[in-house]
Amino acid sequence: MLDCNVMAGDQRDDVDRVTEENKRLQSLLEERDKRIHNLEFKLQQLMVDTRTTSEENATLKRALSALTASASSTSTNAPASSTAKETKK
């Protein structure tokens, strides 16, 4: 009879240990899932930021190209117009 009580006590201890371990593991899984969710959210934000930066970069390149083309045509025309002014004098 004593052996049965000892075994029942040991089994309860085992069940308690297993239950606590399951709770600990469940907590670790929940924490990991939260970290994964946060990383996915950050990744999504970075993708949006990258897309926005790429669009801004393309806009700036077009503006720079237009300014460069405008400056080229102005500098090409500038000597001709100054030469015309000098001949009028």
C-alpha cells in the first residue's frame, strides 16, 4: 500500500513537472511568435521605405537630368548671345 502511495506521489510530481515544462515551452513559443510578427512588420515597413526612396531617387534623377540638359543648352547659347552683344557695340 505504501508503494502505491509513493508511486502516485511520484506520478503527480511528474505530471506537475511536465505541466510546468509545457507552460514554459508555450511561453517561449508565444514570445517567438511575437518576435516573428514584429520582424515581419519591420520588414514590411522597410519594403515601403525602399519603394518610396526608389521613387524619390528616380524623381531626383529626372530633375537632375532636366537641369543638366537645361544648363547645357544655356551655356551653349550664352557665348552666342554675348558675341551678338559685342558686335552691336
